[in-house]
Amino acid sequence: MIRAGLERMVDEAERALIDALSVVSDVVENSKIVAGGGAVEIEVAKELRKYANKVGGREQLAVEAFADAMEVIPRTLAENAGIDPIDLLVELRSAHDKETGKYMGINVFTGKVQNSIENGVIEPIVVKEQAIKSAAESAAMILCIDDVITSKAPKDGPGGGMPGGPEGEE
């Protein structure tokens, strides 16, 4: 019963409706929720940074990069709402440093940091888990592909040695 002027619009409306129904289905199956507005991502980034300090070395850089990647969600929320993302991230980090701040997220209507749970900005936990898992898997896949591309071929094999052959002739 979806109608629109263009077939493409009908397809997009159908996709959006299916996505919404899938989220409702996920909530019915697993009724756990988390705070929205970037609260989860800032809290995860905070805990990752604590862990990174314990790890040290090259691994620390990787963990800190993952923490930075987690903060892309609240940064993007701020940018899309026309809010200065740097000021808002500083305010969010400060709110999450307080003991009661783990539910603090962005209110895109006011541009302020708020308690997302109290204001009804919530997300199903299964959707959040899947998004983080998919993002991490995609990043790992890209790194694996990049590793294959940048690895050197053996000098005796195809592509090895000097251009034009063993003597360097072209």
C-alpha cells in the first residue's frame, strides 16, 4: 500500500518501512535498550582510552584509533544538527567523566548534552551491537585487503626484481 510519484521513491519507502519493522521486531525479541544520542559511543571511547593506557606500545595506538572511530557517531550527529562538533564532543566527554554521566547524549533539537534515557532517546541494544560489530568487521576486512595489496611479491616470482627482467633491462 506504499505510493509515490517515482518507482525509486516507492522502493526507498519500502526499504525504510522494512527497516523500521525489523527494529520493532528486534526490540520485541530482546527488550534491552541503550541510551541514544551518541551516549554509548562516547562511553565506549572513554573506556577504550582507559584500556589503551594499560596496553602501551603499538597496540595502544590501535586501541586509541578505535576509540576515535567510535566518536564519529556523536560528531556526525552534531554536524548534521548544525552544532559545532568539537565543542559538543568536549562537553560530552566532560559529562561522561562524571559518575552519573554514562547516559548523557546529544539533544539535536537544543544542541545541548542531556540524559538520553530520561528524555526518551533510546536505541535497541541488538541494533547498536550489530552496528558496532559490522563496523569492526568491515575495518578488519579493509585492513586485510590493504595488507595483501601492500605486501611485496617474492623477488623470483611475478612482479619481483627489477623491471624488464633479472638484468634490469626494459
